[in-house]
Amino acid sequence: MERATPTGAKCGAGYTFAPMQTRVAASRLAGLSLILIGCGGGGSSGGAPHSGSAGSPGSSGTAGMAGGTPLAGSSGGSGMATQGGSGGSGGAPVAGTGGDGGHAGAGAGGAIGGLGGMSGSAGANSAGAASGASGTSGASGTSGASGTAGAGGLVYSGPGCSVPVRENDEPMLLSQTGCVDPTDPTKAASTLVPYDVNSPLWSDGAAKERYLSLPTGTKIHVKDCSAEPDTCKSVDDGGTAEDEGHWDLPVGTTLVKVFLLAGARIETRLLMRVTDTQWRGYSYEWNEAGTDATLLPDQKDKVFGAQTWHYPSRSQCLACHTEGAGRSLGPTTAQMNRDYTYAGGSMNQLDKFEALGAFDHVPPRIAPYPSPSGNADVDARARSYLHANCAICHRPGATVSDMDLRFETPFADMALCNQVITANEDDLTLPRMRLVPGDPTNSSLSYRMHASTGQRMPKLGSNVVDADGTALIDQWITSITSCP
Ligand code: HEC
Ligand code: HEC
């Protein structure tokens, strides 16, 4: 099952888990481009008699590389490939002997329950060995033929920080992504640039760190309506969806966000532009010792003290990182126009990126969004909050396109004031209007932010009501005296 590829990387079950070396070597050969290394290929590699690879490709559809040899125990790779969708590979009867512990673990998850890779995420060598032995369902695997999107093993290979090399043979640990210092994963890799935003997403009270990894030699383009009016036409007229000042990040850019509760790292998210049109997001769950984080195959809820933390699935990433908002959300001039305390001292972030030579042309300055917790007037702060937290879905071209909560949109054009709701409009227990001047209680906008289940907004990823945020929006609604 071990097949050499044109770049020398190995495919299928025989792929030994030394992705950094393999990946770096491949990337040297291939530069920054997408390379086809001939793995996968519609699942043809799944065919070992006992391999029992995923019967169904699961949500990722990339089970093409599944399967594997009866001996290697690394057929667990297909467990990962199914992303918990359909139960991964059966693992081999004598599994767990390979050095590929992480993948064996993943596969074992599928073998045991047929319920998905979640349980495999432990990925420990021992887990692989133990459950590999129980992977008797190997024989019942129908072969990797069902892996549809092996698609010739489309692989992104970039130097430095990147998301998993390929969907079905993923590095399990954050320390293997190139985004962190492998000897101390709590530190970002030295090539990453840290940044902060003026108006953050409410993340259930978690503290956050953010970093940007720009591939060597590439430049950020910032959408500039005066220099390139065509891009600012409506999408129907050939323009691009995102706003003026949006940073168009080059292919190969990886963004990193770290979440901390009570000072402890709990999650790291990686979001990468893998092609011109394709972005991928992944969540890594930190271990309790805080020494490393493991790639999650699917969404997960975990209790921390009084709160339940939600680790989003890969598709949930893109449900907030909408195409209409430009996929990457924070890096826009109005969000980035602020000071940051770098190792060498404090500096405006726009100046910093300029000094790094990161832009293809110096972007025009745009006034910073006011901090929702700052001193600006209530209207500006509320609009800033709605922009960052809600307009990613509530804007033209996104999920609910008839409501426009962007900062720059005039109040009269937001489709809020005395506008009847469109979702569950027959439910008489709900506020009828999106916003009633002076009356937060009867405004859906406020009601939904106060809700803890069901009607809760933001729609995804948050379980804890934002006390400051709801107070700000209520204060704003109260201050509005009439509709325009
Ligand atoms: C509830 C909506 C939501 C979900 C779900 C979500 N994000 Fe985000 N994310 C945001 C917003 C809004 C920002 C920008 C504001 C900020 O950084 O606080 C952001 C910022 C980021 C950043 C920093 C770069 C950027 O685009 O601003 C990364 C990296 C990131 N998210 C990764 C992910 C990944 C990976 C997932 C899925 C595992 C995910 N996010 C799920 C809303 C979301
Ligand atoms: C991940 C995308 C997403 C985010 C982020 C989001 N929403 Fe929504 N919102 C939706 C969807 C989808 C609906 C319609 C379905 C439903 O009612 O749940 C909706 C419906 C609503 C409605 C009812 C509109 C109507 O006409 O019935 C309001 C009001 C609303 N959202 C407010 C907010 C506010 C305020 C925020 C930010 C705190 C927010 N949303 C963030 C996706 C989102």
C-alpha cells in the first residue's frame, strides 16, 4: 500500500507520520503552489483485503486515501478522513504496531463505534494499539473505493504555518503545523505576526490571541474603491463582495486564533486560504496540561467551570467566515488601525505591516472602528459591535441578506427599524419587530442576544450571553426615538 509519489512523499496507509519533514521537503520542491502528489485518487488505495476503510467518505469526502495494509495499523487514517461522519476504517486486526499512533487512534475510533472519528482524536500511540486490536471490523470495510474526493490527493503544501497537509492524512497535533514553536506550542512560530482588532467577536468571555502567517514573497492587497472602482461595484456588476478596506490575503496565508479561559489555553483555530476561492478552518483542542493541542475531527462541547465551550466544526467555521464578508474577518483596515505592543515596542498595526513590506501598495487609512467598550458615543459603539459580531451573516451576500448590520450602512438602510421579523413570524411569543425605537424588550435584535438557546444570536459558537454587549445594544435601542 505504500506508494511513492513524484515528490517522494508517501501515500496511503504507509504514510509515516513525519509530516514536517515530508512537508517541508515537498514544499521546497513545489514552492507555494498546490501540488498533486497522486495520493488518494477516488479511493483506489483503500483496497487492502483487510483494510476495512471507511464505507462512506463522511463529511469530508476525502476517504480516498483510506484503507491501508493489514499490518500497519495506520488505516486509521481513514477514520480521520470520515471526520466522524461514518465510522472510519476498521483498523487492522494486528493494528497499532505502526509508528503512526495518532492515525491509528483515529481509525480505531471508527472501528469501535462506527460513529466517527471523535473518539479517535486522542490519537495516542497507546490508544492506537489498544483499540487497533479491537478493530476487528476491518474485514467488513468495503474498501476505500467509496472515497470520492481523494481527487488525486490534492494537497496544499506551504512552508511554515499551514493547515493539515491533506484532509485524510492530517497532522494530529498543533505542534506539527508549523504555526507554533514545536518545542513550546504555547508560543507562536517566530514568523507569525501577532495582531489585535478594534472590535472583537464576543467569545463567551475567552481571552484571545491572533496571528497572521504570510507566505514568503507574497503581498496583501487591500480593497481600495478609489484606486480600483470596479471591485467596488455590486457583485452582480462584477465587483467583489467584501467591503472597502478588506485585506485580500494571498493564497497560503494562515490565520491563527488562540482562546484562553481563566488564563489557560483551551482552543486554537487555524484558518487558511488554500486556493483563490477555497478557505479551510480547523480547531485544535488543548490538553489539560497546556502542552499541546489535538486536531478535532468535528464539533465538540466541553464544560469549563460554569460554562459550556463550543469547538466549532469545519463547516461551522465557514458559516461565520462567510464568502460575503471575505472569509477572513478581522484583517480589515478599520479593524487593524490601532496600536499593538510588539516585542520591540508599541506601534500602529498598519505601520507595522507596511514596514514588513506586507502590502502590494500602501492602503489608504480608514478610521478605526470604535471599541464597543470605549468612550465613543453609544451609536458608534453599538454599530461597531453589530458589525463585528453580527454583520458577518447579516449583510448583503451573506446568510440573512435583507438585514444589513454593517458599520458603514446608514441606519435607514439596515432594514431594522419597525421591520417585521421574517423568521418564525407566526410565533406570537416572539417580538414582532426587528427593532422598535426606544423599546429593547419588543425588539428581536435585543431578544435574540439575550436568549440562551433556540433563538440565540449569534447563531453559532456562543453559549454565554454577553452582558456588556446586550447592555450596549439595549442602550442603543433605547436611545433611538423614531424610525428614519
Ligand atoms: C460565530 C461565528 C464564528 C465561528 C463559528 C468561527 N469564527 Fe472565526 N472569527 C469570527 C469573527 C467575527 C472573527 C473576527 C473577530 C475577532 O477576531 O475577534 C473571527 C476570527 C478568526 C480568526 C482570526 C482571523 C480572522 O478571520 O479574523 C481565525 C484564525 C478564526 N476566526 C478561525 C476560525 C476557525 C478555524 C473556526 C472553526 C473551527 C472559526 N473561526 C469559527 C467568527 C467566527
Ligand atoms: C452564523 C451566522 C449568524 C450570525 C453570526 C448572526 N446571525 Fe442572526 N440570524 C442568522 C440566521 C441564519 C437567521 C435566521 C434563522 C433564525 O431565525 O435562526 C438569523 C436571524 C436573526 C434575526 C431575526 C431576523 C428576522 O427577520 O427574523 C435577528 C434579529 C438576528 N438574527 C440578530 C442577530 C444579531 C444581533 C447577531 C449578533 C449578535 C446575529 N444575528 C448574528 C444567522 C446569524
